[in-house]
Amino acid sequence: MNRRLLFRMFRVLMFAALVLGMASGCDSLPGRPDPADRYQRPDEVTDFTTLFATNCSGCHGAEGRRGPATPLGDPHYAALAQPAYLERIIGDGVGGTPMPPFAQARGGNLTEEQVSVLAQGIRAWGADVAGSTPTPPPLVAASPDQNPGSPARGEVAYAAFCADCHGPGGAGGEKAGSLVDPAYLGLVSDQALRTAVIVGREDLGMPGWQADQGRGISAGEISDVVAWLGSQRPSSAQGRPSGDGR
Ligand code: HEC
Ligand code: HEC
């Protein structure tokens, strides 16, 4: 065997040893492996904090705060969102928005058990305020068809409850950004708009219904404002699902 061939075989062996070493992780180190360090397959993870940090906080923020998407960690959100609703949204995603489906049956990577762990964990964030009074309007409208809201009334309610911060006509003001930017409206469901009005973005300076009850926006006015904002969606996005998870 010539030296060059020997050298090449040596490199192949070194490479194989490196790969094996990486695959077996700490087990290859001297001493007894700690069972707690045992590698967990991603579908075996059932710790809520880990599941949320790995799959959700990129969009919803660490512990559900200060992310670009819905503040799931706001206790008022967590107390209002029913487990079955959470499981449906987490499993199916929200079509036409960046919220992806996570259920394996929908092409996601989470088992039914993991989806349920996430729903229970989010609920637990609301334990301190659950059952507090007065009760805000329902987080989820019974059905957009039953309670469609009126865009014309919504424009009036907008001027009363939102224009101070979001500016006249929704075009943005000193305290908050535009709500009628087509790029924004085209990617957000009616449910997300409704959630924003009821829960607020207290992490970003928008009071939710609980903090702002004195101003008393009614359940009907919430549906109206959402209908008015929704009516300004770019036409290509009209008729898109309004947060029904399909
Ligand atoms: C790629 C970004 C992204 C990731 C990752 C993501 N979400 Fe979302 N999520 C969104 C967006 C955007 C919305 C708002 C969708 C809409 O317009 O209705 C949303 C909405 C939701 C809602 C409904 C909020 C409401 O209005 O009631 C829940 C619940 C939710 N996400 C849970 C999760 C959980 C749990 C995870 C992790 C398993 C997760 N999301 C991961 C972007 C994301
Ligand atoms: C006291 C000021 C204030 C008032 C009043 C207010 N908002 Fe906001 N709103 C904010 C701020 C601040 C943000 C976060 C920063 C931004 O989007 O400009 C925000 C964000 C939002 C968002 C985006 C939420 C998200 O998840 O990113 C929506 C939708 C919204 N507001 C709708 C409304 C509607 C509808 C009303 C009236 C019912 C209203 N706001 C009243 C200050 C306000």
C-alpha cells in the first residue's frame, strides 16, 4: 500500500470517528453518562417551557410577550382563551396568516399530546386573573355570520376609541402605527384584530379591555370596528378565512 492511500484511509477513519463521536454525544466521554442528559427525540419533549421556547417564542415572544405576534403570555389573553380553541389554532394554524399548523396530521411536527401541553401551559399563564370581574366580551365571536358587525358603525366607534393613538382613519398617529396598511391587513385575520382590541398589547403600550373598561367599548362596537378594518383589506385577500383555523 502506498503512503498516499494510507493517508487517505487515515482521514476517512478520523472523519468516521468524529461523526460517531458527535452522534453518541456525552456517552462517549469517560465516566458514567448522566441519564438526565439522555438525548430526547423532539416528539418526546413534554415540558411546556421547552416546547414554547422551541416552537413559538420566535413569533410570540419569550414567554409570550413582546413578540411580533399575539401576546399569548398576557394573563388576560390566557384566561380568556379556552383550551379547545387553543388546541384547534395550534394544531391547524390560521390560514392566510404566518401562524403555521403544528399538528402532525396537518404536516406540522407536534404530537397531539404536545399540542395539548402547549394549550394547558398557555392557560396556566392566566390562572391569576381567571374569573376576575367584570367579564370582557367573548374573545372569539360566536360566528362572523351571526355577528358580522357593521363597517359604517365601526368607523364611528374607531373615531371614538382608537383614533387618539392610531390616527384619523386608521392611518397611524404619534402613539401607534397604521392599522389600514394593506400589507398589514392582508396578513391578519379578523380574530387577531378582535384579540388585539380585547386583550390589547400592554407589552407595547396598547391598553386592553380590562385596563380600559372606563372607556367602555361594547361587544357590538368591537365587532363593528373589526368589520370596518376588515372591509379595507386589499381585494385579493377578501373572503379569506377570518381566524377559523382553516
Ligand atoms: C411564524 C410565526 C409564528 C409561529 C412560529 C407561531 N405563531 Fe401563533 N400566531 C402567529 C400569528 C401571526 C398569529 C395571528 C394570526 C391571525 O392573524 O389570526 C398567531 C396566532 C396564534 C394564536 C391565536 C391568537 C388569538 O387571536 O386567539 C394562538 C393560540 C397561537 N398563535 C399559538 C401559537 C403557539 C402555541 C405556537 C407554537 C407552537 C405558535 N403560535 C407559533 C404567528 C406564529
Ligand atoms: C392608548 C393608545 C391606543 C389606543 C387607544 C388603541 N391602540 Fe391599538 N395599539 C397601540 C400601540 C402602542 C400598539 C402597538 C404598536 C403599534 O402597532 O403601533 C397598538 C397595536 C394595535 C394593533 C396591532 C396588534 C398586534 O398584535 O400587533 C391593533 C390591531 C390595534 N392596535 C387596534 C386598535 C383598535 C381597533 C383600537 C380601538 C378599539 C385601538 N387599537 C386603540 C395603541 C393604542
